Amino acid sequence: MPRTADPTDIPNRLLAAGHLLFKQQGYNATGVSELAAQAKVPKGSFYNHFESKEAFAVEIIQRYAQGMDATWDAAMATLPAARQASPLAAIRHLFQTFIAHHEQATCPGCLVGNFSAELAESSPACREALDTAMRHWHQRLTALIEQAQQAGEVRRDVQAKALSAFFWNAWQGALLRMKVTHNAKPLKECLRLMLDHFFQPTDVSEVSDS
């Protein structure tokens, strides 16, 4: 491999390789030699830039979370004018954008969700990074749901924080189901049920009596 004057070139190539391989085959099935080969760098250079494979995975998680934030911001920036006055429409547009991304991806799925299943019990460092990413997304969705509640578009008998957690839990389950079915139908069904049924305004007295 030709030398480069850019000190970020090798770590960035390794991180890109890690994102691809971890998403395709998981953390435990991917070795440092394979990462280096995918990045087209000498194996020894890995440890010149990363303390360990676990520390490398933490940075992968953090970068994935940053990319998710960028996708979130871009989706909100493209919200059609007709939907801008409706917080619920904004939520629908946001997750429809995520669904379109998964439909177009060569390796669909959520790296955070995959890592949560594989590493949450075995790596405290990765667990902390995963928890930080999920709590941040949870907070962002909670804020949108609160706006929708204030606009009378979402039920108010359940706190926005609880609705957000419920949504994310169902969404992560749908992402795992998508990996089995190899299509986005589970995501579409999750979004439809959440926004068109579970989130719809309801009479609190009826909920209490049921």
C-alpha cells in the first residue's frame, strides 16, 4: 500500500472496513487480520491506531450514531411543506426515510441493534456506547412525540417518554425481523401500527375502564 501523508487515512479505512464487516458478519466473526485486509493496510497498523478490537468497536458505534444523527437531520430538512405543521407527519416522514434507507442498503439492518444482541453482555465499554446512542435517539423521538401530543395528534394518557421507548423497542424488533425476511415489511407494519393505532388520541376514561 502506498504511504499517505494524511494521518487519518488508515484509521478511516479501518473504520469503514469495520462498519462493513461488522454489519455483514458480526463482531466475533470478524478478526483484525480480516479488517486489515478489507482496509488494504498492514495488520500491524491496526494497533498503531486502536488500543484493542473492543476500543475499535466503541468508535464504530460512536461513528454509526453520528451518521444516524446526520440522516435524522437530513430527513427533517426534507420534510414537505405540507407536513411541517404536523409533528406526527414529521415522525412518519422521518421513519419512512429510515425505511427507504434500509430498502436501498446492500446490508440492511441497525449496527447498534446487532451489537446490542452480540456485545451488551460481554463488553461493558460497548454496552455504555450502545446505551448512550440509544438514549440520545430516544430523547430526540420523545421531543417529537411531546410536540405531537401538544398538537392533539398523539394520545396524552401515556407519557411521551414511555411512547418513545415503546416505539424504539418495537422498531428494533422489526429491524431484526427484517434481517430474517429480507424485506422492509416488518418496518412498515411497525410504523403503521404505532402511528395509525397505538399513538392515536383516545379517551382517557375509556382506557381507565378497560
